[in-house]
Amino acid sequence: MNIGYSIKRLNDVVRALLMQRKQNRLISGTRQDLQDYQQQNLSALVAYSVRNSPFYRELYGNIQSDKFLLTDLPVTNKSMMMDNFDQFVTDPRLKLTELQEHIRTLTTDEYYLGEYRVTATSGSSGLKGIFVSSRKEWSTALTAYLRCGSYMGLTPRLPKRRKISTIGADSPIHVSYRMAISSDIGLMKTQRLDATLGIEQQCAALNSFQPEFLSAYPSIASLLAREQLEGRLSINPQVISTFGEVCTGEMKRNIQEAWGIEPFNSYGMTEAGIVLGSDCSCHQGIHVFEDLFILEVVDQQNRPVPDGTPGHKLLITNLFNVTQPIIRYEISDLITLSPEPCPCGRPFRLVSRIDGRSDDIIYLDNQRGGKLPVHPVHFYTAMGTFQEIKLYQVIHGDNGLQIRIVVRESASGQEVAARLKQCLESSLKALGAQPPKIVVEIIDRFDRDPRLMGKMKLVTSLCGSSSLR
Ligand SMILES: [Zn+2]
């Protein structure tokens, strides 16, 4: 990378630091101030989109940019965006085929047309989403990333720089990796490990680096916690944060047992430019950064669900990206908003639960006929009662439920498998389902798929559910 790139990147980081100061003034205001700010930004975003995006101009028809409610706007989704990409974006120079080629040849943090960063969503199959941010938009996303760090007490320290280990995606097409390299201006000493590395290699690297701050997918942090408790890992991080996957109660307990600290959890997605929110030190849930995003938790028909009730999906509005407007865009995450404010006094609402995606709901035969939806949380709870299981995966296919487990060295795999099968059969019966055939397979380790950024999906349904609903 040349000097021109380094200066541009530094400017992007400095811009984010300046923006952060401005944001702090708003964050210390009231909830009403925040809502007024949201409406102002939403109106500007809609007006800009109608002027510059042929897709939105047609979609919004005669909606007047200063006289509408958010709920007046039609819902959008990934296929609408990707099928109409060249009309969806607001810069006519951005063409999907050329962006896909840019993504394919990306080696590090290159700018596209000298002013955009392009990232893609992960996925082993199906439609990939492509996302474009201008330099200013990237700086704004970076403020959310820095805010997470400040919630966790992660401020720069000199001359002895803080040591941070991150275990996650290892490719510049993924926003988390890209954000990390684009913001690394040497204020922290960083170690980045690929999530697809084996646990032994991760332990060896961490033992030698000795991080003060560890950030990892919760399934990895939980496995590392077991390694620490069993003596193969010996590190003493003061802060642990998890991201990218569902963090179950069992994973949290493992981390607490190993290091005596409560992990922070953040919530992010490529569609949001990276981070939507994070825990504060009260650990009451994830604060949604509502000065940057609007989140609507809704049912299958896009009607809002009451606070404290899990939604079927999420509609997200990104208030700062005008290059590729994301307005009431469907995400299939199963989210619950807390009815209570956080004791820390911040005006941002709390997400009290994230339970995976609505595509992970498993539809089983109902004892009274028809189909019964079984929420992934049912499996997290049942599996969490088995202390002997280090990691698991539940896959629902045409032949029933296949459960893959890694058990602790001290446990008898066969005995655990038999008890688990019995436990699941009786808990599914108690729910009112006709338990399908359950096969428990004992394995040594899970191989993580780089196409999924090395993430683990605990519960997966391979059966098309839409025809069953
Ligand atoms: Zn708080």
C-alpha cells in the first residue's frame, strides 16, 4: 500500500474521532432529542434517496419527504436490492458486475474508485449481499466500532500499548476484518487470528501473545474457556467481548468460570456498516446505537411486537449511508427489545435477547396435527444443561434431527449421547411435538467454514419451512 493510501486511511480515522466528539453531545441528551435527531436524518435520507436512486424514486412514488412516518415506507429486502442493484445505489458509477469483480480481486483495504470501500455478506450458498460505503460513511461506521471499545473501557494507553487479540474472519471482503485493518493506526498492539484455525493453534498463539483484551465468536471464547480451565491455555484478559454468533447462557458461564469476568457482547451486521450496538458495563443487554440506526422488531406481517416479546424479524434503517440506502430492510434475526431502560442512563434502548435467525426455527409434526414451530432457544436451553458437552450443532433434515457433539475428555461420549437423545425426546414431547428420529454423533472437533467467516451455527434447518407455515 502506498503513501497516498496511508494518508487517506489516517484521514478516515481522524474524521471518525472528530465525529465521535460531536456524537457524545447528542448521546448525553434526552430520548426526545434522540428521536427528533432520528426523524431529521430519516427525512434527509429519504429525500436524498428519492432524488438519486431510481429504485427508491419508483418505490416511494408520491411520498413527500417531509410529511411521512417511518411506517408509511414500504419494506425492502436483499433480493429487491440485489436484483436492482445499479438502480438501488445513488452513484450511477457503481455497477454490480464491476463491484463483484473488485471484491473478487481484493487483497487488503483497497478503495474502489479512490473513494469507496466494498464488502460482502458471508454465505456458503444463495445470494450474497454487496455493500458500498463512501469514506465519510466508513468513518461514521468506525465511530460505532470505537464506541463499542469505549463501552468496554478500551481506551488507548501509551507508551505501553494495550494488547488485543481478535479471533474472527480473515478476509478483506468481510466488514469486521476490514474495519479492524482500516482503523489500526498503531495505538494498540494487535493480534488477529483466523477463526478457522484449530483450537490448539489458537491456544499457542494466545499463550505467547498474552492479550489484555480478547474478542472472539462466543463459541470460540467458550472453547478457549474450557482450555483455560483444563490448563492448556494460560492467559489473563481483563476484558472479553463476543460478537458474530448467538452467545448462549452456557457459553457466558464458561467464560465467567475461566476468567471471573462477565463478557461484553456486541451486535453487528454488514448491512449496518458493522456494529449496531454493544453492552455497557451494566450488562443488561445490548444498547442499540439509535443515533445511527432505527431498529423495528416486527412479526411475520411487519407489525411491531410489544417490548419483551421476541420478533420474527427485524427492519433496519441505516441513517448514515446515502450511497446504498438501507431503509426498513428485512433481516431475519430473532430479537427481543427490553421494556426497561438501562441503569447507566444512556438514552439508547436495550436488546435483551438475540436468538439466531427465523430461518433457524425448526418445524416438527404437531401431536394434534399440522406443524409446530420449535424455536432455536429450546435447543440452547436443553443442550446447556449438559456440562459434558463442549460444543454442539443441531441440524434438522428430511431424516430427522442430527445432533453433533464434542464432549469433554473426562466424559463418556456414548453415555452422554444416550442421555441427550432421551432428554430431547421428552422435552420435544412436552412442547407438543412428535419427536422425529434423533441421531447423536460424537465428533472430535468442528471444522469451521471460511465461507461463513468461521462462524458456528448452533441450530440449522435444512427443510424449507415456508410451505409448512
Ligand atoms: Zn447501559
